[in-house]
Amino acid sequence: MIISMQLNATDEQINHVCDRVREFGFMPHVIRGEERTVIAAIGHGDKREHIETFKAMDGVDDAFPIQQPFKLVSREVRHQRSVIRIGDDITIGNGSFVVMAGPCSVETHDQLMSTAETVAAAGAKILRGGAYKPRTSPYEFQGLAEEGLKLLAEARERTGLKVITEILNSEDVDLVAEYADILQVGARNMQNFELLKKLGRVGKPVMLKRGLSATIKEFLLSAEYIVSHGNPEVMLCERGIRTFETATRNTLDLSAVPVINELSHLPVIIDPSHGTGKRSLVPPMAKAAVAVGADGLMTEVHPCPEKAWSDGPQSLRFEDFERMMKELQPYIQVRASETN
């Protein structure tokens, strides 16, 4: 249920409500907004007498059930959009448009450093690169593991870019968190619930990718696992879903952005590289991502895609990425003017 506190509610009143929430067998989550504080009481079987009890308490303005199965990530609980801060100079979810770019997988020192320097100079803020690679075939390149993480950390020191990289299992969370600024959950792990629970206890932002055939409801419930276990710094990534269409690698569901923005307060990132699987389709889908209200873009860039160890056909060449970044600016400026 949601307990909305009065504008002048004191900390003592808020704490007293939280104690009462626990007495009823629920877990209180206090959300402090710009105007008022809301307490989300998460648990099973909220009854009318519970709601009436809270309505009668000092400092409480109203109390009512949460309708959505995903509680903490819903707009019912938090009307204001979540803003995730990466370091001192990057914010995601505040109306700006953040670009994450880099190779699908970390291959060599020269490959990663040249890519990092190029995307940073073109305006990217976050370096993406896979140190661990979940591959469909067991015979394909699986990543450099910790050596890849060390290269990503070196690229961060050299360029100032923040680092996002994928985590595959709960055993590696602490190791990857030592090196990465954002932990990415790939599409295949969207419903790896033990991993999601552990990420709920790590003090780093998480980007959760939509599963290959996941509904938006399932997507948001997976995000709920992370948030309900203590980590509110979650962003979602639409990376295309599997449909009957064969002209593209996946079907990039751009409609997911406004749908999620209606249902949830979490930021949404678009990945047109995996969403289409074709280099030529990445720039137009990136422009569309700005238009539909996405908070950022994740795209693959490689110095020589035909020699890439993974996902070469969807990786942009350096000159392609630089051109796309310039072409995106008018779209970003239009959206910024409409927001203001």
C-alpha cells in the first residue's frame, strides 16, 4: 500500500508510521520527494483495516492500495522520475540524453584505448565493453574476464569516461563492482533472480536489459527485485525483442519507452545495435530514441568491425559514430527546448 504523508509531517511521525508498517508484517520504503514524503508498505495481503489505521495516524494525508504488481518501480509510488548520478558530472533521467559507446567485447589494449578515445572525443560519456560475454555458442569468444576489467579501468583513467560492463552471475558481483561504475544485466539474465537480489545489495547503479521475449510487465518485475532488495539506482534498457521478423536481428520496441515512462519512474536507455543487428540502422533508430523520450543510448563501436571478435555487423566504425553524434544534436536540442 502507499501511505502519503502530509507536507509538514515530522521525522518522528514518519518513523512512527514505519514502525506500524512493520507491526503489520510489511516492509516500509521511505521515498522523499520534493513536495512530500511517501511510504511504500511492501508485502502480502494489505487489508482495508490496515489502510484505515494509517489514515487515522498523525502526519498521514492518505493511504491506498498499490494497483500494479511492480510496487517500488511504479509511478503510483513515485510520481517524480528517478535521476541516477554517475560520478559528479553525469545524470541519467533528468531530461538530458547520455550516450554509452564502445566495443561489444574487450579484445586488446589498442582496440579498447583507441575506441575509448574516439567515443570520448565525439561526446560519449560512458564506455561500454564486455569483459564477460554470454554467447549462444560455447565455441565463441567468451571475454577476457578480469583482464578485460583492468583494461576498462585503464581506459577510464585515460579518457575520463565512466565504465559500464556486463555481469553474468552473482559470484562475480563484488569483483565487477570493483572496476565498473555501472553494472549491466544482459537480456539472458533478466530473470536470474539470485543475481538480481545480490545487485540489490551492491552500492552501484545497475542497467537491466529487457529479456529476449519478455513483456514489459515481466521487465518491470525484474527491476522490482533489485529495488526491493535495497538498490534504487536502476535504469532499464530496451534492446529489441524476438519476433517473427527476420529482416533485423531483433525487433526494436521503441513503443516500450513511452509505455514504461507511463508505468514507471525509472530511466530508459535504447540499444539500437542489438535491437537491429545492422550498422546502417543504428543511426536512424538512435534519432528515434531521442524522439520517443529515451534517457540515453547504448551503441557498439569498433575500430575495424570486420575483424571484431563479436557483433561486427552491428558495430559502428569510428567515422560512423562521429557522424551519428553530430546528426543527433538537432534532435537533442529540439527535445531540450520542448522540455524547458
